[in-house]
Amino acid sequence: MENEIISIFSLAFNEGKLPAFKQLVAKIVTETHKEPGTLAYIYSISEDEKTAHIVERYRTEALVSHVEETFSPFAEEFLSLVKITGLNVYGKPDAAIKAKLDPFGAVYMTPFDGFTR
């Protein structure tokens, strides 16, 4: 995981906004799929359809461009539909990555043992 960043966002839907959120996410996922440095980008919803998680896995050098170029055109609408209730970041983000994730209340978790395949 030396050259990768994993982030897990927790979201709460604003009242009545789930249908619009799903439509917007389809557009974001389509654009994100084009990024070669995005290794995983998965939205999951709770059974009661009140909360969601986004699991994102990037090559370290790809995260900033995802935020600046791919997500940025959708950010205002995205944030009008949900509230970000948590963000955990795994890996060794540099200052540029932290500058992009800090506004979302990021909690940084530094790996100390383990492996990925």
C-alpha cells in the first residue's frame, strides 16, 4: 500500500434527495472510470437508504487530479444532496492530498503492518 491511498466517505442523504443523488453518482462514476489511477470507486447504500459509503482506492499520484478535474464539476450539486458525516483515509497522503481532503474532516490512518495483493 506504499503508493496507494484508500478513502472511505460516510454520507447521510438530505431528505428526499436519494433519486437525484443516484442520477448524479452515475455521471460521476462514468467520468471516474476513465481515470487510470483510480483503482476502485464503489458506492454502497444502507438497507434503510438513509446513509451511504464511498470506498475509493487510488494510486497516490491520481487522487488530487480526481478531486480537481473529475469531481470538481459535480461538487456543488453533490454537496447539496448529502452531508459528509465521516472520512477515513488510509495510506501515506502527502500535503497536496491532505489539502484536498482536510475540508471534508479527514481522519488519517497510517498503516503500520499488514499487506495488500
